[in-house]
Amino acid sequence: MVETYPMLSFTPEALGPRDAYRLLISVLVPRPIAWVSSLGAQGSRNLAPFSFFGGVGNYPPTIMISIGQRRGRPKDTLHNIQETGEFVVHIVDEALAPAMNLTSGEYGYEVDEFELAQLATAPSLTVRPPRLAAAPVALECKLSQLIPVEDTTYTMVLGRVLHFHVRAGLLRPNGLVDADLLRPVARLGGDEYA
């Protein structure tokens, strides 16, 4: 028989927004990180990580990123996706974790996080935003749907994967990526990563 334990119970209202968020992100672990590159209509580049991210469907391959607001305004990534309908999602490995963390800061729209973190780019093949040259995996995406999440400041972005880029040597003969070689970084609670 499986042992049972005493439980603590909370409602989101009793916790309040900050504590409910902290509890949620510490129990939904590990969360993969979508490191998203996007371009504004005028060509301004943005690179930012999001840990409310996951797969939605397999064919056509569709992913989801949930993007909140910053100071009551849409984050630059959402603004750019709304303008252009294109973005690239990168999977973060251990080598890229410090640069990814640097790009998570609160910067003005005019700041180019690629330059800030000194990251080289590579051209995408089917969308305008550039890829990170050092990323082990990149997914070129076209916006398929924006869904405001009711009673929150979040917008769910659904994107169709148009092109997969996978570093040579990561694919097994069966077509699956070797996670031991990929060494992906995932978000835990607070500033903790796995």
C-alpha cells in the first residue's frame, strides 16, 4: 500500500497573486524553456525565455508559449509576434544557460538581446527572425492562434512548426533526440534550474 501524508490546502484567493504564482511554478516542474527570437515590423530583434511552454499537437506540429505582461504592457516578444506572425523557439542547453538568464531581464524595446548576450545568429529558412547559431535545437514557427487567457495578464501563443533544426549528432537512429547529449535546461521554482 502507498503511504499517505497530511496535506496543506490553499485557494488562489487566500494565497494572493504572487504566492499563487510561486506555488504553481514550484509544483509544475520541470518546465522546458522556450528561448524565443522575434522581430518587430521595423526589424527590431528580441530574444527572451519563457517557461510556460509545451507541445500542443503532433501534426501539424504545434507548440504553445504563454506570455505575460510586464508593467501592464505586452512583452516585446508578444508585441513582435502580433506584428509579424513569426518566431523561432530554441531549446536551451547547459552551455547556453548563463546567456539565456541574461536575456530574461527587463530591457527596453530598443535593446537587442542578441547583442547584449553576445550571441551569434544564423538565418532562418522559412521565417524572418534569426536563429541562435549555438542553439542545439531551433523550431521556426508561424503564429496560428493568439488566445487571451481569461482573468489573467497572459496570452497563449500557438505556433505551427515550419522547420526543425537539430544539431548534428543529437538524433538517434530512431529519430528521437538523445537527451543525454542535448543536456536541456528546465526551469524549477524561483531561480532554480534542472
